[in-house]
Amino acid sequence: MLAISVAFAARVKDVTALYGVRDNPLVGYGLVVGLNRTGDSAQNLAAVRALGNRLQGLGMTMSDSEIKSRNVAMVMVTARLPAGTRPGSPLDVSVSSAGDARSLEGGVLLLTPLYSANGMAIAEAQGSILVGGYSVTAGGSSTVKNHPTVGIVPRGGLVEVEVPNALNIQQAVSFDWVLDDPDFTNSSRIALAVNHALDGDFASAIDGGTIRVRVPDTFLGRQAELIAVVDAVTVDLDRVARVVISERTGTVVMGADITVSPVAVAHGGLTIDVAPQTEVSQPGPFSNGQTVVTSQPMVHVDEAKGRIEMIEGVTVGDVVAALNRMGVTPRDMIVILQAMHSAGGLVAEIESI
């Protein structure tokens, strides 16, 4: 069964990404100091050794046994390197405890190098940590708000080298826009809309997921302006009719404009309750018998009155309104929608999560 599609307007930049222009994840590990006895315990030897190595690099030699401090915590530091950043650009970094620290509140991240996936040091981070919570322990009782072992250092990172493999926009003679959800109809419509905006035949749909735009002569040396023009183009795109259901939670999410054909729906229910009923057997007077407690299962069957109703409507929103009038629960609605799809009354994709 084919799913129908519904048109909706969107900018090119909202449904595509420029090939070669993307963020790069960075990661590193470092130390947070200045904690109020909420750092890693002495059992976390990694933090002790890291602190010892850091002190040794500063000219102070200390053994692991000489370092006993709860004011230090080992952390993992992560950041995202936006496309187009240059050396000296600041970054926001996230700091997460890698040991058994209770809280990073009030701590300061020591100078930490940040690496890309190929192991190249790209940036460095340092600064005071902001934590949106706290952890207080006293007299055997503790209070924790939010997640105090994770914090951020606003603009605490600093880019030190050029972004590797960055797209050379000024030297490019063409650009590729990649659709988030590949679709031949949408790629063709985007190409037509871009050609209309540029007043020429410069864009073409390479396949269902890529639109290639050749740089016009009027934009040579001004490729960044061309990218801005293409990103701002508004296109009427197709959207595949889809119903998303979750049987675990009884959730149904769908577009109300999905068309349906008239169907007849019978809805009813059968409930069976099995519960034990306690009975006491009391012997007669002077019979030398014993009182015995027995349990007898009682079965109760309740069958709701089912009825068949003809449901007609233009969209699935009309059908849902009719099912609600019938008293259908979300879980029953999931089964009914699946049955309607199998019977050909609901022309849409059914996706279960």
C-alpha cells in the first residue's frame, strides 16, 4: 500500500545540510580543583595519579601516598567545534565527573587539551564550572538537586588550530545540499525553486538526497552569499503520511490531514477477573473437629456491549474524533488504526516505536 504525501512549506536550510560544512566533536580529560570535599575519594587512584602528574609537570614531585584530597575530581571534557571557527574562537565546554565525586559545584577546570577523532589537539579549555544543582550531606542525611556531577564552562574553550578538512568555500565551483530525509520529489522541487531564485539553470537533483548547485559567474568570489541565498529559498515539500504508535505507552502521533476511506468499526471489550474468595469451615459443637480456612477462586466475566459503527471522514482527524465518541482508549485506537491500515481504509505508513 502506498502512503500519500502532503505538501508543506519549508526553507532549504531547515531540511538540508551543506555537504562539507558540519560541527566536529572534541573530547579530553582533565582535573577539577577547588571542590568543598565533594571530589573523588582516595580509592579513585586515577584522580590521585593525574593530580600527581600535573604537579610534576609544574615542577613539584609528590608520590601517590602523599596526595590525600577530596577537593579534586577527574572529569571528561567535551565540546563541539562549529564549522567556520578560526584560531582564537571561544567554545562552550561540558564537564562530566569520571570518578566518584559527589558534586562539581564551585570547582575550577584546569587547563585541558581537547582532541578531535583523529587524535589531533584542536582546542584547550579552562575556567570555573557552572552546575545547575547541588549535593549536601550531613549527619548521615543527604539532599541532591538536579545533576551536580555535570556542569558547563561558558566560553571556557579556545580554538588553537585551523579546522582540519574544512570546506574551502572561496575556491568551490559547486555546492551540494544533502536532504535530511531523502526523497526524489523533494530534491527535484528544491532544484526547481533554487533555479527560479537564481534566475537560471544552476541547480540539479543528483539523486533523491542531493541537490548540486553550480556557482553562477555573478557569485564568483562571493560564494558565502550564494549559500545564504539558497538556504533562504522556500519550497513546498512533500511529507509522507505516517502514523507513529507506541504500544508500550499507548501513544499515537499522526498528522490530522491524513486522508481515509469510509470503514466500519466494531468496538467492544472482554474483561475477565479471577480473585480468590476466603471461606471458613466451622465444625459442629463437641465434634472434636478443627476450623479450616479454604480459598475458592471466583471468576467474573464482563463483556462490554460491542457495536458496529460506520466511520466516514475526510481525514484521520475526523476518524479519531469519531473513535473518541465511541469511548475508544488510546491502546484500542492503536489496534483499530492498524486494522484500518490492513483493510485499506488508512493510506499511511504505520511506524511502531
